[in-house]
Amino acid sequence: MNDKDHALAGEAATSISETIKQNAITNNGDGNVVMQDITARDITINIASGLPPEVKQKKEELKARVQSLADNLSVLKEQIAPAEIPADFEPPSDPAYSKIKWRKLLQALQHKGCILFVGPEIAINEQGNSLHREFYKVLTEDFDDIEYLEQEGFFTPESDEEILYDVLEYYSKDFPTQNKIGRKLLEQFAQIPFDLILSLCPDDTMRRIFEDYDLEHRFLFYDGSKQEIDAAENTTVIYNVLGNAADNGRYIFTHEQFYQYLNKIIIPSAIKKKIQDASHFLFIGFDFDKWYNRLLLFILDFEQKRSGGHRLIVGNKKIKEDIEKFIEKQFNITFVDNEYSQFIEWLSLNAAQEGLLRNLNQVFVQNNFRALKYISIRVTDDDKLEDLLKMEELTTAIDQKIEQFKKRIQN
């Protein structure tokens, strides 16, 4: 999407949210909102008589386009297979599985008390190599005066300005197409209702997933300025803790930047409160042999242990034994030596049993039905050409998203 499409998508998302509120019913006292399905039959545009010719023509054009998109969504809805949920899930006899307190973890998810941390190690190529490190190596070959210190995880001083445009171009254009393995895993995590997702990656893959599937969310990233969000806002928050290279090419790439970051950490207060209030934490894609990752645990107040909490680092264990012991003792974190794909399969099966798993394809179809219903109401009621032209732009944005969605589900 270009900037204009993102803006239109944002306006459409706001409209969808309002429409959702109008079509929601509430379960028996548990506060969980259940949505009433909208179908193509619910989307109608009525055109009054006596309108100026140009207004009538635009309404008729929009009526045809909206009906066509609704029909497309109906076809897609039939093509989307519902997720198969085993009637009886038999827990595997795996030591890694037994390390996880599943009942408490699912309770934390249900009550918005579980936070997902996403690290850069989740983005790998087919050979199992980090996409980030492979890119950094290519960068150093193109510049004679910079070097990537792999053990440290940083570039040499003042490299950030030199590599700025290369970084921006890579993370906004090339990385999203290369990150097939990491994106697939994160799409599975996006099916789980995390209230807060903290990414320490240079990329914005999780935000793109939420936008592509029209999942309601707020996205923020560190840019050195003070940012705040409404603490009462009832939506998933995605926060890029160290920056978003896909947006402006900037991320914490050097020791000097990291030092400055430590001196003026500006994590939004509502996000800090979510971290303080949470009881469960999942770390995916982290290399805790890197000293700065361990330091970030102090920054996020992880040395404050809470009774009943559960903190898990998932992944193939490559960490040194003494560092593992330090992290377990200092931060009360349990290491689960397991493939990411195996863990998310276990998590999905357990979440499905509790009705916590959402089908992203179904969410996309329903939310776009709601967006079209919103547009149909506006087109019926609005008699000004300028208002109808705005609805035309929203319709075009939805059309593009549906076409992109078709390509995704066909791959």
C-alpha cells in the first residue's frame, strides 16, 4: 500500500469500528463481544428521486461497485474453510510441553494478561539464516567505512546515517517479500488475542498482518518523541520498541544510539502499565546471548517478580548455560527448548479448545462486509457529491484489499 491507501485504510478501519459497535451483542455477563454476521443481503443502497444528475449518477456507480464487492466477499466466504478443532486434544508427552502452565496461560490470554514479545531471530531464510544479518552483511560490502559487529549486534559508530536509505528501501520493499517463514509464524500468533505485542525488530511485519486482515489495532513505534495512547482503548496495541525501519529507515543500529535510548527511554505510559499489570509473557525470536537484550529486561522492569506469573522464552536453545541460569534466577523466566512452529501449534490447539482462536480469513471477510455496509448507509444518506467521492475512495481501497487478499489465499 502507498501512503494514500494507508490513510484510506485508516479511515475505513475507523468506520468499521463504528459499524461493529452498532452490530454487536454481548455474551451473558462476561463482557466478551460477539459479532452478528453481515452478508451481501444486508448491504443495500437506496437512491432517492429528485437528485441532481451528477449525484444520482455517482450513487448508481457506487451501488454497482459495492454490490459487486459484496458478491466477491460472498464467494470468498464460501471458499474459506473453518478451522478444524479436535474434539479431544491429547497433550503430547513432551518435556517442553509439560514446562508450560497451559491453564494459567489461557486464563491470562482470556483476561488480557499475556504479552507477546517478538524478536528479530524469527525472520529467517530457507537455509535458516537471519534475514537481518544477511542484509547487514551485504550493507558492509557496499560501504568501505562501516562494519557490522555480529557478536555485539551493532554497526560501527555513525553508520546509521550512511545506511539510512538502503535500510528504508530494504525494510519497506524487499524484506516483506523475503520474510515468508517469519510472516507465516506471526500470522499464526495473530490468531491469538494478545492485548499487547512488543516487537524489537527493525521491520513492521506484525502491523502489516493486522492491516492485511483488517484486525483492529493501534500501531506505534519509538521515534524519540513522547507518545501516548488511551489506556482505556479496547484494542490490540503493537509497539516497535526500538524503531520502525520500514517507515523511516531508523532503528537502534549503533552503540551510541542505544546509549541515547537508555538515557531518554520514552515508552508510552499506557504500554508500561500493561507490562506492569500483565502476569504472563512470551518471548519469541530472541537471542539472549546478546547483552542488550538482557539489559532491556531490566528496562522493562522484569526484575520485579510477580507470584502466579509465567514467563517463557521459546526457541531452540543456543544460549550459554551460565547466561540461562542468570536469566532464570534474575527474571524468573523459563526456557522452552522447542521449534517456534511446534509451540504455536500447541498454543493454537489449546486456544481453540477455549474458543480463543480466531480465523484471520473469516475476520477479513466479515470486517469488509461491515465496511461495505457502512459505505452503503453513507451513499444512501449523503446527497453531496464531495461526500460521495470520499466513499468512492474508500470503496477503491476496499477493492484493492480484496484483490490482495485473493492473492494471499491462493498462494
